[in-house]
Amino acid sequence: MDKRADYKRSKVRYRSGKGAIEITVTASDPVALLASLTGAIKQLRIIAGIDNTAARITAKQRRT
């Protein structure tokens, strides 16, 4: 999951390993920081949603 996103006023770095996800946000001003943090949280919600869906599909397949 190592990924980096560079924007005009901020940078976001995602790293994963050893059972953890690390998100580093660097921004030039508070508004850019808030926008980048909001984007990172949206990414985490997407990941969590996919994980929940995969778990439901797996559980359903085990029952059949």
C-alpha cells in the first residue's frame, strides 16, 4: 500500500506493514492540512468498506 500523493500545498504518504497503516500529512497551511486529512479519512473509509464487503462474501461462501 505504499503510496504518495503530492498536491499543490500538501503531501500525503500512506505506508502499511506489520499490521499497521501509517499516514503522514505535510501541508503549507491549515486549510491544505484539513483538506488532505479529509481525503485520507475518505480513503480509509473506502478501505474499510471493501474489507467489510470481502468479509461478508467470505462468510457467505463458507455457509454454502
